[in-house]
Amino acid sequence: MLSHVNRTRQAKVVTIEDPIEFLHKDNRSVVVQRELGSDTKSFAHALRAAMRQDPDIIMVGEMRDMETIDIALKAAETGHLVFSTVHTTDAVKTISRLIGVFPPGEQAGVRMRLAETLRGVISQRLISRKDGQGRIAAVEVMRNTAAIEEIILDPSRTSEIRDLIAEGRSQYGMQTFDQHLTELYRADLISVEAAKAAATSPADFERNLEFQ
């Protein structure tokens, strides 16, 4: 995604990584990369410093703690485009993790902030290819539509997000893991056993095969 930005946009990009895995040479964008340990002591410390440099885009290698997530939300609230990763298995769990690191008394406010600033969540699971030639990514894509924004605000409705992702495929380009796994299986790229093992709901995956 950063490579795409660098090729297509004039922007100032600051990355905070642990470690730096890819070096980005300036193309249309100016890319400043910082590494934990050698350039900065923490994601949160580097985020604060980055905010003072007036970047257009900030990439945080990983959001691990409450302080980092809070500063990332502040950056998004002030107009910065923020990319980051969270160690979760799908969009629903990503939203729950970002909110759950905060104390219960602060979570309602964090839900409101996240609902207003989130643009999307992309999750991936690597599946062994049927031909034995490495692995292939199964991808879940969630965009923060008006309907999903309402659900983020209401903790009792979080489980509805997956259905909205599935229903928003044609209109918004979203897809669940199980939808993509079905495509990969029908294209003969993965086995049914591998697909079922990676499915969010193996029973629903099998049912989809029967009716599609």
C-alpha cells in the first residue's frame, strides 16, 4: 500500500517500524522511515515526534498498547491517513482489540472515535496451495460504511459486522474470509480441507459450497 502511495501521490510519509523490512526510495512521495531501537525507543514516542513533522501519511508497524492506539486515533482525527497492523484474525476481532485495550470507562468514547476515523480493515490468512507451491492469501475486506459505523458504536451489535461485510460485496467491494476461500477453492487453488481449516465458520463455508 505504501508503494502504491509512493507511485501515485505527492505526500510526506513517515513510517515507524520494528524492524524496517522494505526500504522505500522517494518517488512521488517523500518517505521517512524510522526503526525502533536505532531511531526511537517506542511506537508511541515516534508517533508523537512524527506528528510534529506535519506528515500526510503515518505508517505504524504495529499497534500494541493503549498509548500507541490513542495517539494513532488522535493522528487520524487531525486529518492524517494512518496505516497500521494489529495481531488479530479478522475485522471483528480487530475492532474489539482496538477498543478492548482501554479501561471500561473509556471504551464508549473510544468507540465513537474509532467509528468516526476508521476507513477500513484488511485481514489475511495464508493458506497452503493445492499444488504444493507455497501459500496463497485469503483476504477479508471491510469498509467502514454508515451501517458498520452504527454497529461499532453499539457493543451489543458487533457480531452483525460479518453479515454486513458479506452483503456489501457487490456495492462496496467487501468480502468475508469464507467468501474468498470459496473463490479460491472453486479456482482449484486450495483444497477443501485447507479451506475448511481456515474458514471463520467451517459449517457456513460448506453450506455456501452447496448453494453457490
